Amino acid sequence: MNTLKSISLIAIMALVFTSCKNESQPEVKTVDVEVTSKDVATTLDPNATYAKVEFGIEGMTCAMGCAKTIEKKMAKMEGVKSAKVDFEKRLAMVEYDEAKVTPKSLEEAVGKVGDAYKVKDMHAVESFDTE
């Protein structure tokens, strides 16, 4: 019985000493990340004629999923200077280059985000309600 205890104790001690190593180096991984950003200053024509429109959007059910997705889709369009979608008011406000973007193309962009979204009452404005 003493021999069994001694062998068990030696086995446990060997396990403790071999498994506890604090000298290990952390694994370093390098990840390549492609960053793309729309530099508004370089993509917008300073001599262009910009128009502002407001329109309602039906079918939105949430601020983060619906409104932000529509806002991002319109903001990425070439010629769009700014796009803001207010979920509470169900209202979109877009400023765009008239030579590159049309109200019809804005309506199509909203429709491409999802079939549930419908544009209503689009009209040109001099300034947005929130300005």
C-alpha cells in the first residue's frame, strides 16, 4: 500500500511540474484588414449643383436594421453628398448631385434594400427640417 501511495505521489508531482509552465510565448497573429472609406471631399464636385429632397419611407420596422441600412445604401451612391433617415418620423433627407443622381434612382435604391420599403411623397426642399 505504501508503494502505491509513493508511486501516485510521484506521478502527481511529475504531472504538476511538467504542466505548469509560465514561460510560454503568446501566439501572435497578423490579420490584414482592408479599410475603405468614402472621402467626401475627393468624390464630390465643388462645381456641381446639389439638390435636397425629403421623402417618407413606409415599411420600416426598426431604427438599426431598417433605417440605418437604407441610410447607408443611399449614402454610398455616387453623387450623394449626405443621406439621413429618421426612423421616428419615417422620413429620409438626401442631398445629391443633380448630374449623377435622380429622385427615381433614390427611390430605386430604397426598393433594392427590401421589398417592404416604399417611397412616398418625395419633394424638393431648400433646407431640411432638422437644420
